Amino acid sequence: LKGIQKSGNFYINDAYQKGIRQFILTEKPTNLPDDANYILVDDALQAIQNLAQFHREKFDYPIIGITGSNGKTVIKEWLYQLLWEDFKIVRSPKSYNSQLGVPISVLLMDENKDLGIFEAGISAVGEMEKLANIIQPTLAILSNVGSAHLENFENENSLAKEKLVLLEKADKIIFDADDDRILKLINENSVLDQKQKFSFGRSEN
């Protein structure tokens, strides 16, 4: 991965010394030892996202996807505390919900688990489609939509529509019915209108 100041290639030797033998790289290494393997790609982030999506498709146990402007990690950990005695759960470490954090989280899935709980955070239009394809939730939760991470969106309505992309991938959706904007967008969305819906809030909605 290429950062602002350094490329991940700078750390290849350190990773090798720690036992890593498989590398995804955008540049051919000059001094990688013979017992290491590397896959040369045009875009390392896209490659790990593709790998995570392929990995996700090998499992068919329920997956909960969580998005929203606030509260994603709290909801994830709350659900874990409620469910860990009944399920073998794989979940996002810490707040791993970015374009890199989600694939890293999903790659933790294995045959010894029977429930996944993953967060999805976005900062630009088009990002949720990638995360939704990786997570492929069976149930999706939208906590709320506020002004957080609004800088790359036209307005809160644009941000809300982007977050709803995760819900479109799920069979069942959970959302805040006290938010009239969200309720309106869901009712106007032909895909979401067909989902099994569960709402929370204090209003009659």
C-alpha cells in the first residue's frame, strides 16, 4: 500500500523477519528472498478487497453489517456481549471499518465460526458499494445519519443514500424510524421496501 510519505515496500524486510512469506505488491521487489512468494498487482488495496470478497463467499453463516455516522463500534461490541454465549463470533477488530479495515476483518472468517459482525464506515461516494460487496450482510443495521464525514458528500441526504447501499445487500434491515429522512428514503427505495424491516425509536413509526 502506498502511503503519503512511505510505501509498504519499505517494510517488506521487517515483515519477512517476522515470518511473513506471502506478499501482495505493486512493484517488483529487488531483494525478496527465494522462499517468499509475491503477487504483483496494479492496485494493492483493490487486490485485498477482491481477496476478501472471494473469501467471504466461501461461508454461508449469518453476517451482521453495521453502518451509521456514530455508534458502529458500540453496537458491534454490544451485540457481541449479548450473543457470544450462543454463537462463535468473528467480528471487526477495534474500529476496522474502512476500505482496508473491512477486508482485513472479513479475512478473519473461518469454518469454526457461525456468526459475523462487521462495521462499514465511508468517507466518499462509491465506497459503500465496495464494502457491501465484501461484507454481503444477511442483516444490516443503520444506527443514524449525522454530519460526521460529510466533507465529501453534497449533503446529509447524499450521505444517507450512500449508507443505505449496505442495507440493500441484506435480507433484513434495522433502522431508526425517528429519522424522517431515513424513513422516507427507505420507503422510496424499491429494493429496501421489499426487505424485512425492523425499526427502533420513540415515535409511532
